[in-house]
Amino acid sequence: MKWSEHTWKVIEERYQSILDMPFIKELSNGTLPQEKFRFYMAQDSLYLEHFGRTLSLIAAKIQDIQDVLAFMRFAENAIVVENALHESYFVDFGVTDKGILQPACHHYIHFLRSTAALEAVEVAIAAVLPCFWIYREVGNYILNQPKTKNNPYQKWIDTYGGDEFSVAVDQAIAICDKAAESSTAETRKKMTEAFVMSSKMEFHFWEAAYDLKMWK
């Protein structure tokens, strides 16, 4: 069994809990209150800026040149392509100010950046993988649900459930599996722990958006 297959089994229950979240269900059928979606988009836009920088830092530490190029493209996509989507949503939903990093976003991006800076690169690539993989699976799950006419969130659904994003996800998974194959058992254990932690952060990111969790 590949590292990725084993590790996904570890987080299957967590992934199912994400699919069962009110945020995901209401996003899917178009009933999610726009206030919650605006909060999510503003935080996600801030997240993507830091995520792109994290991917660039990882790219600088990877040995294989093809994997370096892959992570550079991932970083560009996070900062440029997805931010463009968010900017269009800012217009559509009247978001004029991203605001500040709220707790869930703050904790997530600082976990990723500290892992990329201080841990082995194998652990770092495992830590960023859930942002790719879980989003792809959630996007595909929603895409396969009965389509709601005039869903205001359809553009988001199409982005993360699309073929282009899926190709990047498969590439990120393959890079992790290759790294795991040549790593020690201890490093693979740390990779799994990092992947699990980021999966928990993904849950709390959506939960925070639904509950509008802000600093007190």
C-alpha cells in the first residue's frame, strides 16, 4: 500500500465529517448564507497568499528539479489563479475588505509555514497535501450531487471539482508517495502526523466560516 493510500484511510472519518458539515451541505445546494460565504472567501484569500509562500519555500528545499518546478507552479496557482477567482467573488458578493487573519486561518497557515521552515521537506509536502486532496474530493463530491439551479456558489464548485485542479492534486500525491518510498519509517510517521493535523485544520477552517469565529 502506498503512503498516500494508508494515510487517507487514517483520515477517512475526518473527511466524512467534513462532507457532513452544514457549510458543505448548504454550499452544495446554494442555501449557505452569504455572510458565511463572505467570511470564508476573505479568510481563504488571506490563506492562499500564505499558502503560496509556503509552497515556494518548499520548492526551494526539494532536490528533484521536476518536483521543484511542480511546487513553483502550485505556488503560482495559489497566488494568481485562485486569487483571481476570489477577486471576482469579492465583486459578486460585495466584499471590500479581507480583514485580518481570524483564529482558524491564523493557526492553519502558521502550522504550514513553521513545518515548511523547520521540518524535513518530506514532512512539509505531506503537510500541504490535504489542502489539495481534500478540496478536490469535496469539490467532486459536490459536483456529483443533484445540481441546484442558479447556485450562487457554482463557480467555486466548478473550480475545485474540475479536471485541471485534479491533475495538480494527482501530481502532489505522487510527489509525496515518491518521497515516502525513499524515507525512513520515522520520517513517514511524521509525514502522516503532519497530513492528519492539516486535515483537522481543514475541518476547523470551514467550521469557523460557518460559525463566524473571530478573535474575542
